[in-house]
Amino acid sequence: MTRPLEKGSFVVHEAHPEHGLGRVIALGTFATRVLFTRGGLRVFRAEDTQRLKSIAATAAADVALLDSKELALSSGQADTPAADPAKPLKKRARKAAAAPA
């Protein structure tokens, strides 16, 4: 049986294990905010929280990383996920001008 989520709970997302370990940083009536080690800040609707599995705290390094990310987030620094690199822009081909008749 899984434990109910509460602020400070450690979780993993069963559909996205690449996000790593997460910690619940805010619980609301309609949404839950979770900060992941590799997935950044994610917001889950109330009906989607059943995909989060509550676990016991694992490695101290992961907990320390989450502490520093939460501190940076509270000071206004955005946490961008490392798994989403920016895509390079494609150059559009120029159309040849029509010659006057």
C-alpha cells in the first residue's frame, strides 16, 4: 500500500523514471508541485497524482541536490530540465524573385 502524499514526500513518476527522484514541494486542492532531480519542476493535476509513487528517501546526494534546487527555486531562479536541450533554428529558403515581363 502506498503512503499518502504530503509536503516533503519523496516520489518517483512511474511513467517517466528519467525524471529521477522527486520531492513534493506544494500540495493544493487542484494541483501538486513536484521538484525532480533531473526533470525539474512538474505540476500534476489532482487526478494525475496516482502516477506518483511515494518512496523512502534514498541517497543523501539526491536529497542534497533537491535541497539546493528548492533553495534556488525559492529565490526566483528557474530550474530548466537537463533532458530538454534547445533545438537549433532551421533557416528558411528564400524564394527567387519573379523577373518582370
